[in-house]
Amino acid sequence: MKRLAFFLIFALSLILQSFAQREVRISINLKGLQTGDSITLSWGTFNKPTSPLILQVGAQEEQTLRIPLNEPRLIIIGMKGYSGGYELLASPNEDIQVSGRVHKIKNGHRSSIEFPRMQVTGAEWHMPYQAAVADYLYHIDSLATNASNDFRDVQKFIRRAKEEKNEQAIADMYQTMVGREYVERMTSNYTSLNDYYKTMVLRHKDTFLAPMLMLRFGGNIDKTQRPLYDAMSEAAKQSYYGREIKDAVYPPSMLGSIAPTVAVMTRERGEKLLSFSHNSNRYLLLDFWASWCEPCLNEVPNLKRLYEKYHSKGLDIIGLSVDRHFEDWEETLDEMQEPWCNYIDVDKQAIMEYQVQYIPSIFIMDSTGKIIAEKLRGKDLSDFIDSLFAE
């Protein structure tokens, strides 16, 4: 019996050791690099910044990168100092060869990079993922192109009215026959795209591609998408991306807890501790956002209305960016002209402490620092803030 127990323990330790040591090998051969260029690899994420792998490869180096990997993950190939990158879907124990060309783009003080004509071999799931992405993007583009061709004058009118901030002109146009036809087409396109999205996810419901595609194209995942998650196989749910989806559709709650104290960075590059216990305001709204997050920027006008209406009565707002680059954050701050304080979560301590799964994520605290609401947006957020000051 003792020998059998020893054997089982020994066998289990070998299995665990083997699993812990799994890795992916990636060989990268890119043309167009110059001396001083540094290729970077980051974990690919959705609705939040990529997480660095702390791997930088010099332009003249020829080597195979060995990355610990226990399950399929998206890896972003990029370049230090440049935005943009190439998505590579890698799995454990694969020997992947990546080749192509680097194309640098300069636009003012911003520098981005593209990787045209990339070729990947040795990655089992890379092409199925790329094909699903391309198919969905083609479907989006087809709907948008058809609408643009049929309603070019309407879209031109709306763009001009928005530039002039003439909301009444847009409202009047929507009451015309062509305006109503345009709204009907946009509604139909949205329904068609949503149906296509669900079909695409369910087509891959038995693999990790289902939650991965949900994160890629599902926008801000919340409890409304539980039916899609519930329809997945157990293997898909237990995958890395499946676990991330679970936290979004069945989110952990911080309601009733005291808001954590976190270290952030100011625009002057100085460190600041944000502690919300015993703050001087009746209520404090903490907004997690990023310059690349369109839903975050769309929420700003609503936040400005609430701030203007209730700041004098005891409402304050703090913006906390999860941008990777100071320049992107600063440029957006200049554009948005927000009247409240803004900081940046450089080391991502804050998003971990607040269990932020997606952005925008908004938390509301009372004067003691207790979180009394979370993850509200739009009308739900406005209604909640209105109720706080109703008395």
C-alpha cells in the first residue's frame, strides 16, 4: 500500500511538473527592421491594455523565443515605441515560425506599426482564429458599405451637423422620410450583425474560440450575454478566455466594501496614493477608462452633465486611465477637457484591486469610502446619481 501511494504521488508530481514546464517556441523573421529597433511580445487582451511579456528582441538577433504557456493564448507582436501589432494565437508545445515585413507609420508625434503579408506556420489555432475574425469584419464592412452607398447624403448631413453641434438639425432630419428609412436600415443592420455574432460564437461553442471571439467582438460583456456563455461546452468555459467571460457575465461584486487605496501616477509623472476613506465629498465617482475605448469616450458627456449638475452639491469625479502610453492619455485629456482630476494606472495595481474586467468601469463611493454602486453607465448611471441627490 505504501509503495502504491508513493508511486501515485511520484506519478502525479511528474505530471504536474510536465504541465508546469509546457512552453511555446516562436521564431520571428521580419524584414524592414533597423539597428536599434526592438520587437516586443505582449499577452493579447480585450477591452483592456495588453499585458507585457517582458520580452524584447533586438532587430539583428536571430533566436527562438521560448515562452511558458499552459493553454492557448493570444500573443501580440509589436515594436517598442510604436502602437499597433500583429495577433498570433499560440498553443503549448508548438514550434511556430513567423515571417513578414515591418511597416512604420509616422503621424505627428504618434508612431504606429503594421505587419503586412505575415506568414505563420506551426500554430494550429492561428488560421481558424484569423479566418473567423476576417469573416466577421467582412460582414461588418459589407453592411456599412451598403448603407453608405444608399444613404451617402444622409450620412454627410449628419457628419456636418455634428461638427456644427446642431443636434436639432439631426433630430429634424430623422423625422423626414429618408431619415426614417435610414434609422430603419441602421436598426436592421444592428440586428443582423448581432444575430451573426451569436451564430459565430455558437459555431465554436465547443472550443476556447467561442469566449475568445466574444471578447473580441462582443463589446462590453455583461450579464445580458449569459445565454451565450451558458451554451458553451465545459472545456470552453474552463479555458483562459472562458474564465474571463465568466467574470464578466457573473461578475464578482465589490458592493459594500471599502474602496482600496491604490498608487497611481499624475500628469506630472509623480506618484499619488488614492485613498477614498473619509473623503470630503458626499459621493465620489471613480471612472476607469482609456483613450482607445470608444464606449469610455461616449460616456464622457453624461459624466460632464452629472458633474455640472451635482458637483456643488457634493459629487466629485476621478478619472483613472489604463492607457499604456502617457502620450495617448495626455492627448485625450486635452481633447476631452474634463473638469475633474485624472490619473493613470501605470502598473495596473488599481484594475487588479478593483477587479476591473472591462472598461468603462465606474464605482461610486460614499463619504466613508464604501462602494455603493458599480458598473453603471448611461441612463442607469444618471438615474442612480439623481436618486442620491433627490432628498
